[in-house]
Amino acid sequence: MRRPRRPMFLARAPYRRRRLRDAARLLPVVGMLLLLLPLLWAPEAKVSLRSADVVYFFLVWGVLIAVAAVFAPGLRAGEGSDEEED
């Protein structure tokens, strides 16, 4: 007896939860790249922090916290439901 075939496309809710989890996994990598970006700005070989660099660090840090706060409710809402639908 044949098992019923799975639909070719996923429902919207599980698909969006998976993409949100993927984005949350990439957030630390993007954050590290953004925090290392001022090292590329240095024109000379020695690296010295200027006040603009410190302000940039705090802005990036704040934006990363805000993005993580936006992602958090969506990650919490779909905690166990994906395994049932897989």
C-alpha cells in the first residue's frame, strides 16, 4: 500500500518559521561582519579607534539587539509545531 504523497509546497506558516530561524542563525555572522567593518576603514597599518568607530559599535550593537527582539516572538511561537508537520 502506498503512503500518501506529501504536498510539493509547504504551508505558509511553517515556511516562514523556517526562514525566520535561518535569519536568526545568520544574525551573529552578520553582526560579526558589521563589527569588524571599521578595521577595514583604517587607512594605515596600525589600528586605532576613533570616536566615530565607538559610536558605530554601539549603533550596530543596538540594531542587533533590536533585530533579535523582533525575531524572538516568531521563534517562540513556532517552537514545537514544525516537528509535527514534517
